[in-house]
Amino acid sequence: MALSPPLPVGPVLSGAEKLDEVTRLMNVLEVDLKEKNLLPPKRNATLEELKVHTRSIDDADPMLTERGISILCQHSFKGNSLITARGALKCLANVMLLDPSTRQIFVDLGYAPKAAERLKNDNRDDEFLGSRLLFLTTYETNLDFEDLFENHQLAESISTNLSRHAKIFSKAGPKNPVPVFTILALSETLKLLFNLTQFYPHQAPTFTKSLLYILKILANVKVPTPPLQPPVTYLINSLLNLDLEDKKARHFTQNPLFPKFDPNDNADRLIKILDSSVRQYKAEQLEQLATPLASLIRKIYDFAPDTVKFHMRFLLLPSDEERAQPLGQSDTLSAHLLRLSTSPVAPGLRETVSNLLFEMSDRDATSFVRNVGYGFASGFLLTHDLPVPENALEAWSTGGSHDKDPLLEDLGEKVTNINGVEINPVTGQRRDREPTSTEVEMTQEEKEMEAERLFILFERLRATGVVNVENPVTRAMQEGRLEEIE
């Protein structure tokens, strides 16, 4: 990823011409390490020329060897000029991105600690480049990150950089937008934070104080359209593995997730992003993009104060007004979520949303059915071996009318009445809003003709030998449920 506009260079080469040019440039840089024969402007221009050839690793073998990585690392970390160092780091980051085998070489040469130290600089180029190198080494290397945590203050450096971003974003506005490269540096830091907490979960508490800074950035960042794009996605992902309850580090007297000025503030913001997302992406896209967001909302709900839980249920569960029609058919957020809870193309999101709605129903099967309707609840209940209580099912079958068992009556009322209004427990719709049948009752002659038609169809099916089924019309006659017409 280019960090700044490149200097004017010649045409992009390929094949033998590119290989010869890369070889020449690497030789020039190697000699310079020993003899210091290049003036700073010439050294920087040479690295800028080399960077052009890192956009593809084809015909760039001299950069991909231990010798090549060593030359770039020495220019990155052993010189006195930060401008030169950043030029070399750009080449190194591009090579390590495109050729995973070079990452272990970088680690074996012992430069990872120097990259961690570079994060201590209050400079967005150094933040971007240092975070990018360390992020790449979280894959396909044996780098000991424990050493970076303990001896190079990696967690502290990341947290400090996030605090700087929080200040930048808090001062931003229409006339003072956040620079694009600052957003890129933030994104690299957040990606690194997520991987570190994912692969080293025991280190997650060392990042707890970053929670405040991430939330401040999220509060001030301009949410793009559609919303689930960097840096919003990285901000959301970075929160997933943190100790959101602050149980271990005890950094906060007041959890920043539920600020005193408005405990609902962060939950509102995340739900608003979710609302916008379900309207602007297809289910297939939401599977990858929105599952982390839904998971984060679910985690927050789990330990939120009761008042915040009540507010979240108000925003996410179907309202009484929605029951004028079968649940899931309107354009509200809850209707979108209900449809996603049964989506065949978004299995991960389907599971996360269903779990969220179930937890908002106090993890009670009967309450779950009452909130979303048995049509949406049944799949989740069956796959999680959570059968609805038998007496509740009986209550539905009798339409909520019970004269004997008080418990049965209570359960029946719970699933078939909301605020004194009878509802259909399968669809969740109010009974008094269900459409009345407009079909004309079949005459006796039409019923007989339909029965004859079905009889013939089933006899033909049996005759094919493909399946062996009992003709339901014949069975009905045998049981006396049909009378022979003379």
C-alpha cells in the first residue's frame, strides 16, 4: 500500500529487464551499507525506485532472499535518517505482504523487536509501517510476541497510538477532516490489536484501557455508506476479544461502554450501524460483514445494566405495532433480524442473531416464542435441544382457553396474549388483524370431484413403482370418513 505519492520513475518493467534492474538497485543499496557512498537524496531516490518493483514479486528474486531482506532491514532500522528508514520500510512491508516466506526471514534476522520499538514514535508513518510488519508476522512465523509484550511495551504502544487517534477524531469536522493516511494507520493498529487478542487471549487485559479510546473514535468517526467498511469494521472487530467488563484489569470506575451522560449511547450507536447494514447489504454479504457486529451487540447485552438491556430489547425485538401483520414482514430492524435468523445463506449470522434474540427473551423458550413467534423460534429451539414446554404447546392448540390447570392457563396466556390482546403464537400476529378467508366454501359436488382427482393421482403414482404410498382417499373410505355416493 503506497504511503505517499511516489517520486517520478521510469516505466514499470517486467521479465529480465525488471530482474536486472532490481539486482542493480539491491547491489547499490548493499554497497551503500558498507561504504556510505550515497548522499541522502540519492539513497532515498534509490529506495523509491525499488518500491515501484515491490508492487509485484514477479522477477524480483533479489529482494526475496535472506540477503535481500537483510539489506532492506538494515536501511529500515540501522540508519540515522527516518526518511530513509521509512522508504526502506515501505519496500519491506510490500515484500512481506506479497511473499509470506519473507516474514520468517524477517523474524529470524531479529528485527521484530525493532519494529515494536518503532511504534513508540508519535508518527503515523511509523505507526502504519510498524503495525503492518508485526501484523504480517502474526501469520506463518514463530515470532515470540510474549517478548514484545514484556520487554518492548507492545500493548502500551498500541494503546498510546489509539489515544492519539481518539484526540484526532474528537477534533475532526467537516472543515477539518481526518487525513486519509491517519485512517490507514489507525486501521493497521486495530488489525494488529485484533490478531494479538485473538492469538494471545491471555494478553487481552493489557489492552483494556484501549476500550475507552476505541469507543471515542467510534463515536466521532464518519460512518460511510454502506457502513461496514474500514475503519468502522476494524473498530468493531477490535472490541470483540477485549475484556469489555473490565473484570481483570480494573482500569475504570465507570465502564466506558455505559457512560454516565447516557448509558445507552454506545449500544445505540452499534444498533444504528446494524440497522443501516441490514438495509444496504444482501444476506450473503452480511454473513461476513455483520456477524462480528451482531456478536459484539450480544456480548454487550450479556452484562449491560438492566436499563440498557430494556432499551436494547425495545430496539431489537418486535413491537406491538408490528403485530398488525405476521412478524418478519415489515421493514423494521426487528423484522430484518427475524428474516436473517432463518437465512439459509448466512449460517453464522443466523446463529448469532437467534442467540441474541433468545438471550433477550431471558433464555426462556416460552418467552422466545412469545417474542418472535413459533415460526421463527422453532428451528433454533430444535437445533439447540430446547423444546417448548408441553403445557405451552397445549395452550396454543386450544387457543389459550383452559378451564382446569392454572399453570397451563398462565403459559397459554403468556404465548397467546400480549397486553391483553390475543396473538397467533406461530406468526406472532394479532388475531384481530388476521385476514378473514375470502375463499368460497366448496360444494359437495366439488369436494367429491376433488377427492376423485386425488384418488386417480395417487393410483398413478403407485403404478409407477417409484414410491410405495398409501392412497389417502382409499384409507379415508376404509375408516368411514368418506361416504360412497350412489
